Amino acid sequence: MICVQHGSIVDSADDGVQAHNIQRELYGPDDHVTVLGAISRISIQRMGSPDVCSACGDPADDYRLVNAAEAMPGVPSLRLCSDCVGIRRGGGEILEPIT
């Protein structure tokens, strides 16, 4: 499970990739939830560049989320690596490179 931004999470389940809002999920005391803002900040510091994936910290490019209103309201663009682009496209997000 990955927390991407503004309380949204992307979860790989048996029936495919799903998106949820973390504020509507219930977690037990043994569950582990990682906030990616912290991961991104650490990756930026270590790589010495802001060009890191907002999901995993790998080198990345900017993408416009075409169906942002349905997929992630309030998030018009993301910085993603090629692996995370593939995962998110598999979950129904329409991503276009920003040049």
C-alpha cells in the first residue's frame, strides 16, 4: 500500500490496483502506513535533485494526470518513474508526459 498525497492511497490487491482515501480507512495498531512526503524529501536530499518519483524515490519525470477529477481530486500532476507510471496506468489513471 502506498500513500501518495492528500490522504489518497494506492493499493495492489488480488483483483487489481485500487485507490482509496486514507482518511476513510481504519488501521490497527500493528499496521504500518508510510507518508511519502517524507520519503520524497529524503530521496531529494540523497540524490541532490528534485527529479525523484513521488511514490518510490527513483529518478523521475513529470506527468499530467488527465483524469485527475476522477482518480485523485486536487492533484493535477505527479513526478513519477517509469515503473510507477505503469502501475498507475494499470489502475486507470491517464498520464501524459509534461515536456
